[in-house]
Amino acid sequence: MSDRQFLNYIDGAWVPGSGSDPIADLNPADLRKVIGYCTDSTAADVDAAVDAAQRAFPAWRATPAPVRGRICRDAARLFEQRAEEIGRVLTMEEGKILAEAQGEVMKGATLVEWFSGESRRLNGETVPSEMPNTFAYTKREPLGVVGLITPWNFPMAIPAWKIAPALVAGNTVVLKGAEQTPWVTELVVRAFLDAGVPPGVLNLVQGRGATAGARLVDHPHVEAISFTGSTEIGHMIYARGASLGKRVQCELGGKNPIIVLDDGDIAMAVAATAKGGFGSTGQRCTATSRAIVQRGALDAFLAGITEAAHAVVPGDGLDPRSTMGPSVDEDQFGKVQEYLQIGKDEGADVLVGGARATAGDLGHGLFTQPTVWVADRSMRVAREEIFGPVLSVVAVDSFEEAIAVANDVEYGLTSSVYTRDVNRVFQYVDQIETGMLHVNSPTIGGEAQLPFGGMKKTGIGPREMGTQAIDFFCEWKTVYIDYSGGLREGNLY
Ligand code: NAI
Ligand code: MG
């Protein structure tokens, strides 16, 4: 038991929120273990954080970009040094197994490192003018105070990959972390502070979305919102932000398919599906939640994936024998159990799992058996995001049908195909409606230097990661300098 409280960081000081209803931070592997409490923040706390960020903005924007970048480089080093410690906290709060948690921290470190280098490439362009004796160019400038709202499923990497480009571009930040993972969020902020981010430049408000998060979106001095989370809240934030004239970027849900064609390497496809379907307990926006399998490959695929699911060992992520952790909290766990019922009611044919896992001590935690079922493409479980270790296999007759099924959902984050046919590979690349796609590799993952994000209901606004991420956090200025010494003639508009 711990009554440790995770606080806000505003204007260079750790302070409690002014709300009176702190949120219990429980270990989802064993709900008897209370890690601490996430402070409860109100609109007044958000206002104080935004005020601090506004006051800090002039000096931060005047700090040369490479100096801002060097601070991020040092933060990346600290994340590497602290990967073990942060990883352990991440496993306790979020549930993913230690190897995944530490892997996430190293991934976050790589992203921050890459953005630090971009600080030396905040280039504009010089462009030839239609007019003589005119120097035309573009330059980038920061937006001002930006708001970041992040989820619990990658509580280290997502805040890190939003904070770094925001700071490198010269903005000051108010971060609203996920209420399920306040300790990890605090450790992310501490690394940036220890690397030298000045007071007021990076502020943290912990607490609930409906109060603290909503105020951040509404605040008149927050110029932009970068959000990752549910489709429902993202679309709401986008509409609200647009009505207030703000720039909004949302990364939302997914229903990512892996397509397995008759000529594909079935063993590889099975391994990729198990990794993408059950890795991180399916709580990834890039998780594999559908396998669309051509009939010639179906029997071998089902045999392989059944065996792979049976081999998964649910358990406390701190125990090295565990290969899959729990759902993050009661809400998320309840959602998964509800979908297990929906699938059975719809007539999905359960091959493995289909229920919560209760063996030994597992009943004290939020564990679900890895589940594989054969579903029809029209079933809700084959179309809606579940965010748990549940894989729907859909059988198809042809490549064309596979693409049609893959595209027949409202999401479009990521996908994969297993085939050795080069023509099919390029047809898939052209026809699939996902923002990221993989050939002969799992649906998961993303590299810092490449844009990350989705099509359709999955993504709103410019992509994260890559140079696109910097663009979101910058304003462009277009500059015309007339050195002719006379008044312009001609077509001026
Ligand atoms: P959520 O969208 O409610 O929460 C994400 C963040 O938004 C949290 O920081 C939360 O406090 C904040 N938030 C919530 N309501 C808000 C509001 N009205 N205004 C401003 N901020 C608000 O997601 P939740 O409830 O944690 O998960 C629900 C589902 O969303 C999951 O089951 C999963 O399907 C999906 N999800 C997708 C993620 C992704 O990586 N794309 C990440 C997390 C959840
Ligand atoms: Mg929610």
C-alpha cells in the first residue's frame, strides 16, 4: 500500500492539483497493490500551467533551436540510462511485460534523439521570385503554448514523441498525461527537466480527461492540441478545437489486418500475427486484430496460431516467466470481456481462449486468455476496436476479396501482407487504405524518421514522427524582400 501522490509540475514546481478526488493508481496484475494516487486537477490548475507556459515562451523561442535540440539529446541519454527503472514502473502501472516496457523506453529514447537532430534542420526554403530584385524565402516559427493529451498504452513513448518535436520547434508545453499511468508520465517529465528544460517550458497536469483535458482543449491561449486516444474523444476534441480555431492532431483507433495469401510463408505469418495480436496484450493502436487468410493457407494458419496462442503465458509482467500482461484497468478489462460475449453471441467460432484468465493468482488481476476465433467479416468483433488479446480470423477466396475485407472498416492505421508474389505486393501497396503498411512483417512498430499515423477515422491532421511531426508544431512565414529600390509594377495581389 502506498499513499504516494503523483503531482502536477507547473512553473518549475511540483504541486498538488486543486481537485479533491484523487485517482487510485493500481497495479493491474494484482489490484490489491495500490501504487499511489494521481492528483485531481481542475480547470484552475490547467489555467496556471498555461499561464506559466505563456510566460516562458518568449525566452524559449529565442533560445537557438540547436540548443533546444541539445537538451532533447541529453533527455534521450537519460531515458537510456533510466530504461530499467522507468520500465519497471511502466510494468507495474500499465501491465505490459518488462521486456516490452523497457523496449518502449528505449524506443522513446530513439525518438527523442532523432528529434534532437531535427533542431539543426528547421530549414526554410529560398524560392525564386517572379519579380526582379526580390529575395523570397520561408522560415518556420513556433506556435506558442501547445497542449498534449496522451493515453496509458505507451505512457513513456507517446508523451516523449510529442514533447520532443514541440520543444525543438520552440513551443512551450502543457502535458495532460493519462490518469492510469501518472508515475511514468512524471518520470518522462523529470528526464526532460534533468536534461535542462527551463521552468515553465514543460508543464504537467495530471488528472481526468473530462476536467483537466477538456480545459486544455478549451483554453484560449493553447494554440494547438496533439491527442492520442479513443476515436470518440479524438473526434470530439477535433470538433471543439476547430470551432475555436485551433490546430488539432489526433491519432486514434485501429482494426489492423494481416493478410495471409496462399503463397505466403505461413510460419512467418503466424509468428507475426501472434506478436501483433497478443504483444502488449493487444493494447496497441497498431495491434493485429484481424487475420484475413486465403483458403489455401487457412488450415495451416489456424493450426499455427492456435498453437502460438496456447503458448502465451499470462502473468505479472515483472515475473520473467510471463509473456503477456493484463488489461490496464477495470474499464478496459470490462470492454474486452464485453467483446468476448459479443463475439460468442454473434456466433464467432472460438478456437482458443474466450474468457478471463484466473489460474493461480491471476484472478486478482485483469487477465484475459489470448483468444482466437473464426469470424465473419460482418461481425462487430471483426470491425470494432477491442484493444485486448483477441484475434478474429476471416477466411477469403482471393486477393481481391482480402483487400475488400481489409478496407471494409472505418479505421486505417496499419496493415500487413504475407506473400512472395511481387505483383501482389505492389497491388496491395496501392489498394490498401492504411497510413502505414508492412510486407512480410508484423503490423506493429514505427521508426522515428518516418511518419506515423492513419487514414480514415484513425487519423486527423498531420502525421506524427518524421519531419511531418515538426511541421505540426510550426507556423510558416513567407517573406518577400524587395531590394529594387523602386515601386513594383505589374501583377500584385
Ligand atoms: P480516452 O480517449 O478516453 O483517453 C485518452 C486521453 O484523453 C487520456 O489522457 C484522457 O484523460 C483524455 N481524455 C478523456 N476524455 C477527455 C475529454 N473529454 N477531453 C480531453 N481529454 C480527454 O481513452 P481511454 O478511455 O483510455 O480508452 C478507450 C479506448 O480508446 C480503448 O479501449 C482503445 O480502444 C482506445 N485507445 C486507443 C489508443 C491509441 O493508441 N490510439 C490509446 C488509448 C486508448
Ligand atoms: Mg475514456
